[in-house]
Amino acid sequence: MARLLKQASFVILLAFSLTHCGVNSGASGGSRGTEVVNVSAYDPKEKQRSGRAYSPSDVSALRDNGAAGLIARAGKGGELDEKCATFLAASDRVGMLVGVYYRTTKDVSVRSQADQFVNRAQALAQSRNWNQQRLLLSADFDALATTSEMIQFLDIVKARTGVDCMVYLENSEHLRITLHNASDAVKNRLRLCPYWVALYSHDSGKCSAFPAPETPTGLTKQYNVWSNWSLWQYGGVLWENRRSSPKVYRGFSPYLGNVDRPVERNLFRGNREQLTQLWNRHGIPLR
């Protein structure tokens, strides 16, 4: 009974928050002001229904269906993402906030990955005359990353850019245990970075050390680092049975408005003005 009440309370709070921020989880249209999509070379996915399409060079369908920003993968484990620049330029043309993330891996040195990320971000910033003011930086850490690897990556980026980038963490047992038990020094360093939480289901994430977190707030408490999350990836896309399968938190549509294929989606915990402020604090200047 207590678990059901907890879940019901979160659903009510979520509905209130989304309404307050101008977000309708099932609606199309541009009333949403705090929704952000993230993309990589795997996007766009295959068409799955009738509706509006998008491409790396034309993301107006995402903007028109409420996406305020787009975060593109800059690279992964030493390899640059070939669609990143095209996605960002298209987003900038239609007035969306622009950002990049880097997916670290264990088989490549932390320094080389951090340097590649900064080099790519700085090259992008100087590559065109941008309409937007800042390029958000985000670190997507390997599910088996150590705290020393995380801190080293963040410190290199900070030393070279002056920016504390946002931190994206998978819902992995290793990361939760590692950060829950981390030193105060590690936690204080990570708290300088906004937390980008990934949770697609209220009943996933159970492991030997933790119960299912049920909500993004619950997952934040399991990490025991941040007082709250900043960006919530509530919609992911997995490859299953030779098809892109949307995975979304209950209450949300599998698709973004009338877009004809799935895309990974996120909500910011705040209003549009606060979203822009986060971008300005944790992004590098655009030329």
C-alpha cells in the first residue's frame, strides 16, 4: 500500500509540475518549454507511423512538437560522431538550445577522451555564426566508471573550458553503489555539475543493493550525491527484435507529439528561463 501511495503521489506531482511548466506529456504542439531531445549517429530512427519526419539537417518537427533544446553526441570512446555538427546547426537555425555530450568508455584513456571532447566542442563553437549563445557540455559516464575516472574527466574539461559539465549516469548498480559510498570530496566535486537522470520505468532498476527507485527523485536519493535532479531522460530507445523500441515512463506517449519515429526525450526540472540559465552556466560561448 505504501508503495502504491508513493507512486500515486509522484504521478500527481509530475502532472502538476508538467502543467506548471507548460508541458503536456501526450500532446503535440509547441507549448512545451522545458523538453530536450538527445541524438547521436543512430538518429533518426526508422519511420514507425504516419506523422512528421526529421533529419540531421532539418529538426523543425522536433521544435514544433515542443523540444526547446537538442543535445548531440560529440563522440564515444575515442570516436567522433559524424552527425553531431549537422544536428547542431539545424537546431540553431530553428531557435533551439544546443548542447553536446561525450560517452566515455573504459578501454580508452580518460585524458584522451576528455581532450577529444573539448577539442570537438571548441571546434564546433568556432565553426559557424551561431544564433544561440552557449553550447552545453555533458559527460555520459560508462556504467562501470570509477569515481577517479569521473573526476579526472570533469577536471580536464573544467581546466580547459572553465565549465562544470552536466553529468549523465546510467541506472547501473555499480554507479549507484560507487557514488552512494563515495567520499565527501568526490560528492562535493560532482555537486558542481547538474545531474541528468535516466529512468524510463517506475518498476525497473532493482538490484541486490537497492530496490527499484520508482521515480527520478528516488534514483537521485540512491546515488546520495545531489539534492535533486536537473534533467530527466524519461524516454529512451532500445534496439529490440530488429526494430527501434521506445521505452518511456508511464503516463508519457511513446512518441514526441506527431513525430513519426521515436527519439530520446528529457524534461528539465524548472521553467524555460531556468533552463536557459542552466545552459549559460554549463556551456561554452558560441562565436
